[in-house]
Amino acid sequence: MSNTDNTSHPTNFIRQIIEADLTAGKNRGRVATRFPPEPNGYLHIGHAKSVVLNFGIAEDYNGTCNLRFDDTNPHKENLEFVEAIKKDVQWLGYGWSDRVFFASDYFEQLYDYAVRLIIKGKAYADDLSPDETRQYRGTLTEPGKNSPYRDRSVDENLDLFQRMRAGEFADGAKVLRAKIDMASPNINLRDPTIYRIRRGVMHHQTGEEWCIYPMYDYTHCLSDAIEGITHSLCTLEFEDHRSLYDWFLDELDTPCHPQQIEFSRLNVEHTVTSKRKLTELVEEGYVEGWDDPRMPTIAGMRRRGYTPNSIREFCRRVGVTKADNLVEMALLEDCIRTDLNSNAPRRMAVLHPLKVIITNYPKERDEETLTAANHPQDESMSTRAIPFSHELYIDRHDFMEEPPKKFKRLIPGGEVRLRNAYVIRCDEVIKDEHGAVVELRCSYDPETLGKNPEGRKVKGVVHWVSARHAVEAEVRLYDRLFSHPTPDATKDGSDHRKHINPDSLRTLTHCHLEPSLAEARLGDAFQFEREGYFCLDSMHTPGNKPIYNRTITLRDTWAKMAKTNK
Ligand code: ATP
Ligand code: MG
């Protein structure tokens, strides 16, 4: 749980099972896992846990991990999702070489398996309507009843199933069901549907070739078996499906019998990780799209500036157990900060500009070039040039006319150090006709570059940019998408959409960045000193005013808020 080593995986109960299997010589020493997304949405932080688990195990035990799309539900799935999922898995740092599969690759084989079940007397075509099927199913406390069609002959079932495939029946007119036990205490075993009719839908892989589609439970275990998966890792909600999974594999006597092992889903506070709910946020316009930087999707986190390294580290820290897993957002944010703190070069950017005129800066000098370290601890990150001139911007919040006692920044008549440059003193405050401060007239001390003035204590250090050289930019400040820690599990049962944080996005349109940022490329991360970590937004197009996303603040402001609220 608390292993923070970024190079090795902490052990967990699944790894222990695998190691025991390897020691016992099970599966002839082979380890084969798979990550099986349904292409009906983008991957989210919960999926990342499953990706890291499955691909990580394959890496560490010299095994393989397949990427398999569980594509049995054509009306909700599409190619955009397929491509987005591939991109995200790759970005997280994992590859599958030629081991990318689709459950639909096996449709013919799955059909043959169904025919085999019919021949064994283990599957039948049923004409009950969906409503009747529900009534016949029984409840948790009452057994179900057999369908009147349950005892059809093998020949009749073969004929009907073949005609279902040929498109002779309307959607819902018939299904194929496994013949197991309508009185089973496990409802999943009460003759589950294994095929249903969906005519006239276009499937992104198989087009209009099929008008019957296999159900998830049936498809999933057989796809695992066809691919020779040794350990089929899934989330806890499938625990009750395991006996059905095993029933199919045993009845069909597949050459490989993967072992299903369940682990708990990852839930993160202040967000939702249900694809249905995320789809709603996109479709109902609460966010800009699947890759909105506030979304808990991999695409959103990438656009926001989270790094693959930090997401993998987060998954390692969260661990893999069977216990309910509601993790604080602060844990994820801490992983991002730790990574960016070591790796992001420092820059200066003024988000709320206030003009400063250096009145004693020699006119003939016009400008000069100063040098600043890119990282306070890591010298290997080298230095950069920053221009200084007589007209600068500092942040509005770094000046106060009537400051509280502990205010260490600029005040009328006071001094402050400009980061990487000189000490300045504020001599005059210029205001507009409404009394708002619009400019400061300051003088600089040329003797203070890189050293403190003798006998004077200058406590405050503020960031700045040279007005003439600065790059103007739009900066987007993000906060948590939901103000409620568990938006989809509130005490009063209210809808998660009611808990959207109204301040989750703030846009600052006139920010000034130091000129070296003109060369920033997509994917570069920076610390804007004293402001947080930032990256160029992927919607930015060269030639236009750059848009920067704040990835994360420097400190956990929510923890601070929680403290002061006490
Ligand atoms: P949803 O229920 O929101 O539609 P899903 O679980 O059906 O999500 P899939 O595309 O089927 O989404 O998931 C692919 C894999 O990722 C599955 O093995 C699933 O168990 C796993 N997974 C999905 N959500 C989480 C989560 N929150 N934590 C851990 N693993 C998850
Ligand atoms: Mg699923």
C-alpha cells in the first residue's frame, strides 16, 4: 500500500497467486493477462489501475498482455473510442505489439460454441418477451420458473438459432439461453441469455455481417480461453459471474481454462468513474469533451498535464486488494506534484499583471539579459536567459497599499526582490479615476543582482516579466470537477450533476509569460514559479495566442481549506 518506489511493483494478493502458480508449474510457467475495455467511452483513472495491473504483471513475469476490445454491443461502441483507448494505453507506457484483438474476431467461433451447447442440450431458443423473462427469473429470495420453451428439441433449437442468425426474427422476438438452473441461488445461473437479436446495426468491426450478438458473460470467458489467458483479472462486481464463466468453459471443454480473479474497483474522491456518467457529462455539455482537462479520463489528464509516470505511481500506491477503494484526490495530486517538482523546469509568468516602471533604469541601456537556473536543485537542467528592461509586470497580488502585518511583498515605500534579478523599491503608486492601482513607479538598486543589499533585509521575492519581451497568453486554472467528495454516493441520494464545482474552470485572458516560453512544445511541463505547474493546451494552434493549462497548484490548497474550516 505504501510502496512509493517508482521502479518496482509492490506485491499484492494477485501477484502472490501468480507466483504460487509459477512455483507449482501451472500453465507450464506461462503468464498471460489481458486488458479488456469495451469501446463505449474513453478510459478513466479506474481503467488505469487495470492497465497498470495487467500490463505490469506481464512485464514482471515475462508474460504477455493482450489488448482486447470487448465489442459485443455495437450501438454503444465506435471506432473513435477504439482509437482513443489505444492511444491512452500507449501513452501510459504500455505496448501490445501484434496482440490487439476484438471479441468480434471470435464471432464465428462463438457461434460454433453456441451450436455445441445446443447439441449438448445445454442451450435453447426462448420466445419469452423481456417482461416475461424478468417475471420468470424470480428474485434473490424466490427461485425462478422454467420457460415454457425450455424443453425444445435439439433439432428445433438448431433450426431456430440458425434462423436467428439469418435475420428471420425481429429484435427481441427470440434469444438463445444457456440451460443451467432456474432455481439456482445465483441469479446469474438462471438460464442466462447468451445471444440476442440486433438487426440493422452497423458494427465498427464486422459491419452488417451479424444480426445476433453474443452477451458479455458468454463472450468474455470464451475470448479469454481462445487467447490462452492464464489469469483473467476483473473487478469485484464479476465475482458472482465467476461460476457462470466456469460453467461455459467446463461445458465447452475449452483447451485452456483461465482463472478469474477479482479485485476492487478504484474510486477517487471528487470525481466519478462510471462510463455512463462520464458520457452524460460530455453529451449534456457539462464539460468540453472526453479530453476536458477536468475529466478523470486519461485523455483529460494528459491534456491537463498529468504525466504517465505519475499515474502509474498513483496506481502502485493505491495497490490491489479486495477492499472497497475510495482514494483521496490528494494522493493522485501528490504523485503529480512529486513528478513535476523533479522534472519541470522553472519559468516566470505573471497571471494578474500590474505594470511596474523602473524609473532609474538607464535610458541608454534599454535592456539587459539575465541568467536564471531552470531548477533550484538540479543543475543538470541548466540555465536560461531572461530579458530585463525598464517596464515590467509583476502580479497584482504581490502589491498591497494597506497590507496586513505579515505581508512580505511590495508595499508603498517598501522593497522586494525581483526573482533572479534586482531589488526594487516602490516610490509611487499610480491610480486610475476610480482609484484602482494601474501602475507602480519603482527604483532598482543595480548593486543587488544576485546578492543582498548591505545592511538591509529584503524578505519578499516576487516573480516578474519584462513587458516588452513577454509572450501574452491565456491561462486556464482548473479545480476539482465536483465539490462533493463522493458526488455519485451522497447521503441524500442527489444526482452527481448537482455537485459540479462552479469554479472548476477559471480563464485568465491577459497573462504575460517570460519569452523562453514561446518555444514551449506540446507535452512540455513547466513550473511557473509561485503559481503551480502548467503545460500548453493541446487545442493550441501555432501562430495563435498560446493557451496554458494549470496542471496542479504548488500545494494542496484543499487540505489547507479543510484545516481553516475547522
Ligand atoms: P463502466 O462500468 O463504467 O462502464 P466498465 O468496467 O464496464 O466501466 P470496461 O471497458 O468494461 O469498463 O473496463 C475494462 C476493464 O477495466 C475491466 O476489466 C474493468 O474491470 C476495469 N475497470 C473499469 N473500471 C475500473 C475501476 N474503477 N477500477 C479498476 N478497474 C476498472
Ligand atoms: Mg465492463
